[in-house]
Amino acid sequence: MKQVFHLKVRAWWQRLIAPLDWPLLGICGLLLLLAVGVMGSASPERIGSQLTNMTLALVIMRFVAGLPPQRLASVAVPVYLIGIGLLIAVALFGDISKGARRWLNLGFMRVQPSEIMKIAMPLLLAWFFHQRTTRLRLFDFFIAALLLLVPVGLIMRQPDLGTAVLVLAAGFYVIFFAGLSWKILAGMALTALAAAPVAWSFLHDYQRNRILTLLDPEKDPLGKGFHIIQSTIAIGSGGIFGKGWREGTQAQLEFIPEHHTDFIFAVFAEEFGLLGNVVLLTLYGFLIGRGFMIAAQATSLFGRLLAGSITMIFFTYAFVNIGMVSGLLPVVGVPLPLVSYGGTSLVTLFIGIGILMSIHKNRMLVQK
């Protein structure tokens, strides 16, 4: 009887871990450990809730990893349409907080539908191009661009520039990997440059101020430039070896705003220095490298496009966050992937990890 029980437990455990990609899970585990460590310095009172968020995200990741890519493709259109419907609902009935209408109150919980589009967008476009593998035309890229611009426009209207940039990037990567011509890309870049003065007039005042502050933060050091000045001071004062855990004066004296979310990299850099930054960037490099390896080995166009786009989302998250905290990019409210506090972004990113694992597992099944 005891042996039967052990066999059942063993079989259950093997089914549980079968879809997991251990190199990817190991890298994510190290990033989560690092996140707990820096959170213990930046905001110790939030460690409990962040551990809950991590547990939930890992459970959802395992569920998604167990789904075959064909099942993911079959839900691409419904998930996209639900996301668009929720974004329209936000525009009509959403809660207003700090001047932005981003949340939808469902009665029992509040949701931010724009987060859904970070996964729904590459999922839909990968499905869209997969349906046209043998007859891809320029008109198809035009349709894909329209499918992308609809949710981006709705998110910009909230306004939520950071999420709009991430959704735009996620969709663009799929279109680019599908074979968009360099000539068209160059034309789009020139058009964007030419339209910049017009786009400037459509920006909100706070968005213009963020760009102007990037160019000259010292113009208003106690106001609009305060965030950037304090974060760059923290990064520079860390030196090569850092000041030590919970010894960063900028973070502990609360000079760094949003030090547990968007600006957590400044806390990390001050306490762990340049060497800590190298470790962090190396982990992101391994994660992105593993993602591209899975994309290259995918057995279908859908898998290659989706895995490549999701991998680039992680790159975009890290690049934009570290760039804005370092004063190289405007502040647009993008968290440091897998490190910043917050359940929504963590769950979204681990759904992406689960999709990568699903694509990798499917490759192994095809080979067998």
C-alpha cells in the first residue's frame, strides 16, 4: 500500500514538472531571490505580499506551460477581442486615479485590461501570420499594423504611455520577425521623425514635462527633475562594490521615489554597486539568450514568432526601466522585470515564461 502511494506521488510529481524548462526556471529563480533581497531593503513590509504574488505567478506559469501551443493559438482571437472590449469599457466606465482612467472595477476586484494586451497582442499577431505562411503579402502587414494600433491608441488615451510602449513593442517584434522589409522600416522611421512635431502637440502636459526633464533635470531639481537627480545620485554613489545591503542612504532616507517599484534598480545599484549590476544584467542576458534559443528551435512559425516576441518583451522591460532610472530615457512607468514590486506585471511576465516553456516542450514532443 505504501509503495503504491509512493508510485502515485512520484507519477504526480513527474507530471507536475514535465513541462518545465529548468534553465529558464533556474534563471527566473535567481532573479526572484535577488528581488526578495532588494525588496527587503527597499520596502520590507511588502515582502509578504510580494511572496504571495510570486507564488501565484509561478502557479499560473505552470498552468500555461502545460498547454500545447495549438491551444494557445486557438484562444488568440478571443483573448484579443476580450482585451479590446475591456479597454473600451475602461474608456467608458473605468475608475479614475491620479488623473488616469486605467482600472475597471468588476465589483469583487479591480483589473487593468491593458496588461492583458502585453500577451494578447503577440499571441494574436503570431496566429495571424501563421495563417498566412504561404501567401504573405504587404497588405497583411498593413492589417497587422491596424490590429496593433487599435489597443495602443486605447491605452494611450487612458493615458498610460509606459504600457502603450510595451504593447506597441510586443506587436512590432512579431511583425518584424514575420519578415517586414528594411525599406519599409526605414520609411516608417522617417515618417515618425517627420510627424514628431505633430505628435508633440497630442502629448499630455506631464508627458512633455518628462521629455523636457530628461534633457535638463537641473532646471527643476526639487520638482520635475527630483526623481532623475536622486536616482542617478544613488547609482553613482554605489561605486564598484556598493554600500552594502540596507546601507544605501538614498534609499533608506527615502530620497528615491517609488523605490520599491519603478526605481528599484537605483536601490539595487546603490547597495550592490557595479558588480551587482553586472550580475543582474548577466541574468537578464541568460534569460533573453534562452528565450531566443527556444524561438530558434520552435517547430512552427507561430511558435517562433511568439517566442521571439516574448523574449524581446523582457529585453524591452529591462532596457526601458534601467534607461529611465539612469536618466537616459524619459520616465514612462515601466517596472524592472521580475524584480519590481507588483502582482500584475509579475503574473504577466510569468505567463510569458510559461508560453516559452510550452513552445519548448512541444519541440521535444515533435522530436520524439
